[in-house]
Amino acid sequence: MIATTVILVPLLWFFGPDPSDMSFGAQVLIATLLGTGIPCWIIYHIRKKKTNISSFNLSIENRRIIPLIVLVAIPLNLGIAGPLVELVPMTDFFREMIREMVLEMASDQGLLMFIALVIAAPILEELIFRGIMLDGLLRIYSPTKAIVVSSLLFGLIHLNPAQFVGGALVGGFMGWVYVHTRSVLATILIHASFNLTAFAESYFIDVEEAIDMSYAEVLGGMTNYVLLIFGSIVVTLGCVFILHKEFEKSPLGLQA
């Protein structure tokens, strides 16, 4: 995925239309389709050739889990991953890179950006990381080890400390859900909900002003900050507890 992004995307810019004539959302969508879609296609055909597996489980047998897995994505992003990112030491290079990326994304929250972040990226990345990678790891490692490895790789592929935290965190939750459901659709819904939360944030806050503020300041003070973290942990643990009970009723996958 990294190689595809580094090599093919610049080739498109060189031989294709002038990026300055395209919206940032269009650039992100094309980069997502190339940088993730091509590796997905290659890995899929490698798996098909080696294992003769040509399909993904795109159904959810126990539909009671759907609102729970979607709900968890919101506190995971806003109240857990968000505060943790502030604890990660970053160089000036990464800080400036993230700053520019966030400002660019906030400046173009149109339909193409929505398609790229909330539809294309979740589908393609989940086919790779849960449908192929985690599914393969589960054949040779314990569920716990397979989840840890796949979630860390999922965090690393985002290539910056801030997104590593959120990626590894939600990747671990998606891995746990996949182990018990074997459903790629379930993890696509979680991933899409997580990204939708980030996408929608710019409609409620002034991103250009908030980028230089602490998370507590963005939320209006330390009291709100603590309440958000506490509430997010309670909601997340509550949903995980109920999900665990649902998984016990219909154990489709391995026990992690």
C-alpha cells in the first residue's frame, strides 16, 4: 500500500490532469482508490491463487450487534483516541504535516471527500486488513496475537503518530469483532462510523482555530474534557460487555 501510494499516485499527477484543477476531495479519492484499491486487488488474487478462497463474508448473522458496533466507534474516536493523541510526542515535521492535512481536509468536506473517507477507504482497507490479513493470521496464530499484529500494522500504514493511535485502537476493536463474527461487513461499518465521526467534526468546530489549541480547550475546559473521557470509557465498555454476551449466544468465530 505504501509503495503504491508513493509510486503510482505521483505518476497519476504527472501524466493525468493538473492536481491544481482538482478539489482536495478529488485528490484524496483518487489517492485512496489507487493507494488502497490496487494493493487490495493484488493481495486478493494472491490469496485466491494460494487458498482458492474467492469471497468475503459480507453478511452479519446477528443484527442486534449492528447499533452496538456503530455506537462504539464514536467514543473510541472522540473520547479515547483524541485524548491519547495528545500524549504522543511528535517531531515538528509530523506536527506540521498533520496540521496541513487537517486544514486541507477541513477546507473541502464535500461529497468526494465523504466518498473517499467514509465509503472507499473503509471498504478497501477492511477487505485487506480484516478480510485477508487478519483472516490469514488467524490460521497460524492465536486470536489475541493475530488481532494485535493486524491492528498495529493497520496503525502503521497511516504513516503518522496521530493516525497510528486511532488506527491501532479501532483496529483492535474491529479485529475483536471480526474474530467473533467473521464478518467483513461488520468491520466496514465500524470503520465507516469512525471516519464519519472525524469527517463530521469540522462542521461543529473551527478547525483552523482548534488546530493550535489543546483538546481540553477545544471542548471548552477541563471539566468537559474529563466528562467526555469518562463517558466515552463507560459507553465503550458497556457496549463491549453487551457485545461479548451476544457473541457468547452465537459463537461463530474463535474465542479471543
